[in-house]
Amino acid sequence: MTKVIFTEEATDNLISQARFIYELTLDVEKADKYLLTMKAYIVQTLNYFPKLGRSAEEYGENIRKLVHKNYTILYLLDKDTIHVITIYKENLPNI
């Protein structure tokens, strides 16, 4: 299995998305469930299928792009580590 590490930016992205869900619903459980479910999906998927995402060389060497429920997950595939770089809503620009 490959180790999956979230960068500070990717962690901030997840927290921001959970905060947005909370602001819409005012439901802490829904926000927490989103956060835990999304993180678990990323870790499990990339652990077992590190090359599942398509190549995204436009972002850099060994960068891959995985899309899940309208979210784009950019990650760097290293020898024995996967670095989740950023996570953003598919319809938002990646700046």
C-alpha cells in the first residue's frame, strides 16, 4: 500500500468545503460526515489504485487528476507516497 499525505492546501480545501456545507445546512453532523467521507474515499482509492486518476501533466510532472462527486483531486504520485495537492469543486476555477 502507498502512503497518502494531504498537503496543507488540500486540508484547508476540505475544511473550507465542510464549513460551506455547515453554513448551508447548519448541521455539524453533515459537515463532519462530508469531511470524513471525502477524506476516507481519497485515502482508500489512492491507496489501492494510485494511477486511477488521469495524467495531468499540465500541472506538473507526475501529477494526476481524480474526479469524485464534482470535486477535482490533484495529487502527486511519488515512489511510495501520494501527496494530495489540492481539492476543488469542478465548476470553480483552479487558481
